[in-house]
Amino acid sequence: VIVRSKVFERLESAATAVMLALICIIAFAGVPHFNPPAPLGEVGSLYGIALFALYGASAIPELKAFLSHTSHAWKITAICTCVPAVAYTFFIIGIMGLSGGAPSGDALSGISTYPVMLRIGAALGFFAVATSYWMLATNFKHVIQFDFKLSNYTSTVIALGVPVALYLLVQASFFEIMDFVGSTALSAEVVVL
């Protein structure tokens, strides 16, 4: 939100590479222990969280700017859509394998019997939240700057302050917030788009 776009691009690329490496480590460690869950109802309850994790409309403005200089936009878009979906699938399988088929609400406490994997999962969580927040906060800043004609400073303070204030005011678990945002708010936004 505060750094220049070139610095942001380098940070985003580095963090994405780290996340993919951490996902691969968790997947390779957990896949051999994976046993698919029997009831599909439990898998269906993860709809909102999966939608939240794979939602990418906030990246469209940045992606459009990035792809405007290439003739292979559709190939890049296809790859950048499939890689996160496949990585997320293997991450889920890895976590389910490491947690004995019964992942905890936060996904990490269920793998506490593997301390190294627990640390890797915590690092992955940090990078996932940080990169998502960078993208969302930057887009939010630009939207309120453009729509409300606010100064750079004011829009930066709002973009950084509103999420922190909401987190401190809302008394719900992270799982409940992700499920609500994914299944309700993002679904409504997709209909509007």
C-alpha cells in the first residue's frame, strides 16, 4: 500500500515463490498419509473457505495492467488460474493427511504432532495473509482514492486501518469470517460482476 509498485511486484513474486515451496513441502509430507473422508457433507461445508481461497477478482486490475504488454495473455491467465487451484488442492490433501483426516478449524493445531510442519504451516499462513492483504489493500486504496477523490495519505490510512478495526470489533473466529466472506460476500460479488 505504501511501497512503490516495482518494489511491491518484487515482494509479491518472492512471497509467492516461498508460498509455493511451503505448499509443496506440506503436500509431499501429507499426501502419503491421506485417506479421503467418507461423508461428502463435510467437504461441502468447506465451500465458502475454498471460494475465499481461490477468489481472484481483486487481482483483475493488476493482472490487466501486467498483461497489457504481452500477446500471450490467455496462456498466462490459464496458468495463473490452474496453478493456485492445483496447489490449494494438494495443500488440502497434505493437511488432511498430516492431521489424520480430521483437520482442525485453523488447519495448524491438527498437525501439531509434526512440529516442523507446524512451523512451515505457520510461515505459509503468514505469507498467504500478507500477500492477499497487500493486493486487497492496494486495490481498496486505489478504489477509494478514485471514487471519493481522497488524498494518497487519507486513502492509505483508511486501507490500512479499516481491516484492523474490523478485526478488533468483530467477535468471530477466523474460520467463521472466511466462511462468511467466501460463501456469502464473494458469491454476491460474483453475481454483480
